[in-house]
Amino acid sequence: MSDTSQRSADFLAVVVENAELRQQLAEVQDQCIELAVDAGEQHAENEALRRRLAQAEQERDDWRAEAERARRTG
């Protein structure tokens, strides 16, 4: 194999590898976008659950206070 044809073969190998890496990068970028969307949905759900928990704790505290007042007044 001549020096020129070896360089051409090496260049072609680099081009093919580059194309494969670009494809892998595109796939990983798609996965990252999907993960970001999922994370956003999880964050929104967590925030909703935190609000519900805070409301439930407030209602519990209100009931406790009312029960304490009722106990005192008999």
C-alpha cells in the first residue's frame, strides 16, 4: 500500500469514527433532553406534594388547637 493510499485509508477511518461519534452525541443529547423534561415534571410534582403536605400540617395543627381549646373549656 502506498503512502498516499495509507493516508487516505487513515483519513477515511477518522471520518467514519467522527460520524459515529456525532451520532452517539446526538443520541445522548436527545436522552439529556428527555431527562430534563422528566426532571421538570418531577420537580412540579414535588412542589405540589410539598404544598399539600403544608396544608395537611396546617389543618392538623388547627384541629389540635381546637381540641386543646375544647379540652380547656370542657
